[in-house]
Amino acid sequence: MTDNKDTVPALQKISETVEHLDKTSRELLGVMDEQINAIISSDTGKMEEFTEAHSTIRCQFKKYEKAFVKELHEVIDPVTDELESLRLVNLKKIFPESALLVDHWKELLSRNTRQLQRKHEQLLQLLNFAMSRNTDVMRSIYSIYNLKNSHYSANGDKTGTVSGVALNQEV
């Protein structure tokens, strides 16, 4: 369907981008594991460190993702109808001799996407749990503080002391 001379460079370029996406996905998964460990151990320094690393790697991933889509456009658009969608499997129609390679790319990218989605969901659930527990702990601490630091007003009603307010002190 396409000139054989253009086939090898186009597929090679896509192959390199798929390798970059795969490597970056694995790096993201590793950093997300570290983020989870930092959240579990309540290590705020590590949380910040791995959040910054996650952001940096995520930017790289987005860059490779855009390059991948652009490369698919360059190969698929000139050959297919405009009505046909931009899909990796369409490369098999253009390069039937490379169908196994395209299937490998599709499987690799799909597996990485599923793993990233699962890890992201796990991270979000853990963060929601941690925030919920933190809220409960803070509410308990505030309640105990109010219980221990309450006083009675002139009319006999029990009231809590607003933090930072000094009672019965000379100024």
C-alpha cells in the first residue's frame, strides 16, 4: 500500500516511540509505588519528592504520547479515508507484513494503560482513606481539647475556649 522505502523509517520511528512510552510507563508505576509507600509511612518529605518525580515523568509520558499520535497521523492519514478513525490497528492494513509487530505494540500499550489506571485508582483510594482518617483524628483531637479546656460562663453554660484566647490572665 505504501512505498517500501518509507515503511521501515515510519515503523522504526513508531517503534522507538512505543519503547519510550513503555519505559516511561514503567517509571511511572515505580514512582506511584513509592508514593503509596510514602503515604502509608506518613513521610511527607518522600510524598513531596515522589509527587514531583511523578509530575516530571508524567510530562515526559505526555510528550511521547503526543509524538505517538502525530506519527500515527503521518502514516495513517495519507492512506486512509478521513472517516476512518486513527487507531493503531489500522497500521496492519497499511503494513500487513508488520501485523505481528503492531499487535505487540497494541498489547504492550494496552497492558501499560491498564496497569497505570489500576495504580492510579489505588493511589486515589489510599489518599482518600488517609484524608478521611486525618479528618477523623483532627476532629477527635479538637473535641478532646475542647472538653479539657472548657469553662463556664456567668450564666452557668459550659463553653469551649477558642484557641489563642487567654482566660483569667492579666494583660
